[in-house]
Amino acid sequence: RVGVPQGAVGWQGPPQSPSSYIVKKILRLEVPTDTYPNFNFIGHLLGPRGNSLKRIEASTGCRVFIRGKGSIKDSGKEEQLKGRPGYEHLSEPLHILIEAELPANVIDSRLAKAQEILEELLKPEDESQDYYKRQQLRELAMLNSPLREESPHPGGAPATPT
């Protein structure tokens, strides 16, 4: 029998066009903590319960990681972890890693979109002018509101038919 052995076809799958190959790229953005030492960049990036960062990830298809000195909330724990394997980034200045593993024909535009959004968030504004901050505060108020619509069943589970 001439041709490709049958067992070899399954692991590779059908031939793909070069534009649909999955590519992994990582982009690094520096956080200007030296220029704005009193600005809460991490809180601004994360938003209420991390929802702002989750929205950026969902809209761009990229993963966003906050790394470097100050990226761990508990400074005592950060000191303990500094220098350990996997925590080398704690010796570097605060920065953001944008990671994407997407088809080659879309990865650059998705990374650029994530970079654009994050760079906009890294520009501190006066709180009275900061639209993004007002949106976050509004969302936080809704999350903490006792008037939230709650499930009529304990634990949020639907009633089981009897």
C-alpha cells in the first residue's frame, strides 16, 4: 500500500492553511509605578472582584497576568516567595504580560486590542474625570447591594419537582 500510513493521519489531522496555525505570543507592558507611585494600578486593572480584567480577557481572547513587585496583595507573602522557582518575576518591576495562543491570522490584532485597552488603563486620571473608575464603583455598589435580585431557593438551586 502506498501513501501515508493510516496511524499517522490521526495525530496531525487534515492539512491546514498557514493562516490557521495556532501561534503563541507574549507581550510585556511596564506599569509606570515610578512615575505615579501613589496610584493603585492593580486595583484599577482588576476592578471589582477581578471582573474588569476578566472582561478584557473575554473580549480579546488573550490572558492577562499582573507580575512583578507588588503583584501579590500580601507583601509579607511576597517576600517569602521572592526568589523561589516560579516567582522570579517578583524581583522585577511591576508589569503586565499579555499572552495569546490563537490562529496566526488573528493573534496580532487581538494582542494589539488588549495592549490598547491596558495602556489606556495605565494612564492615571483625576478621579472626577475617570469614567472607567466610576463604572467600576457603580459595578461594586451593585455587587454589594442588599437589593440584588436573589434566588427564591436556598443555594440558588432550582426547586426539584416532587
